[in-house]
Amino acid sequence: MRRKDKEITDSKEIRKIIEDAVYCNVAMCQNNNPYVVPMNFGFHQDCIYLHSVNEGWKIDILKENPLVCITIIQNVQFIKSLNICQSSMKYNSILIFGKAEFILDQIEKKKALGFIVRHYDKNIEKDALEFSKYDLDKLTLLKVKIEKVTGKKSA
């Protein structure tokens, strides 16, 4: 990172930003054509879990090239200055690099979907998460093991 004064190096702070985030953007590439899409996600033990329908450009790309870059941005605020060129942005951002792995096992799919649901509803009981085979068969679940993560804070 060029701006070391803005770098977030504390793993607890990085983890907190990920845990509190509402969505992420997932970037991928096919034949030198970049593609980025916002997605809901879950986070558990240094892995990001994503879900999608079973078909579409995103799925086609990830089958060919599973490398992804995930961005999470929080607390974005424009800081206006009287001199517009001295205005700035306040934010926390995280970049995650990894490889998307398709989860095929039904038990693992249930766990992954549970991580995603609990990311958004932290009060839901684990036992309350019931997913039918029909529902699971309609979804593609992905696991991204975090290989590299960087954080940046701009105040």
C-alpha cells in the first residue's frame, strides 16, 4: 500500500469491518474482460461465502477463472472544503484476494448459506436455519479462502 499512514494492519479491526459490512463487490475477469458485481456474503474463519443463482455470466466466469478480488467499503462520507480541490472522503475499505470454490456437498452448502444468513441476522438461532434440498439446488454457494487482505482508513 502506497499510503502507509492510512493502512489498517490490525486483524481485529479488519475482521470487524468485514463483520459489519452490508454487502461486498466481487471482481473477476474473463478473457481480459473485467466484471464486478455487488453480492451479499457471509464470513467465517477467514473465508467469505457467497451465493448466486445457478446460471449467468458470473458463474460462467468463475468456472473458467476462479480468481476474485472482493471489496468492502464502509462509513463513506464526503468531507467538503471551501476549496473544492481540498475536499476529501472518509471511509474504511478492505480488499480481499482469493479463489472462488464451488461448494457441491449439500451439508457444506447448508453451512455456507447459514453463514450468509447469520451475517445479516446475528440473532437467528443456528437451529432455526432450515434449508430444503429444493432451495439449495436452486443456489450456487461459493467459498473464497482469504489469501491476502489489505485495509485502508481515510479520515
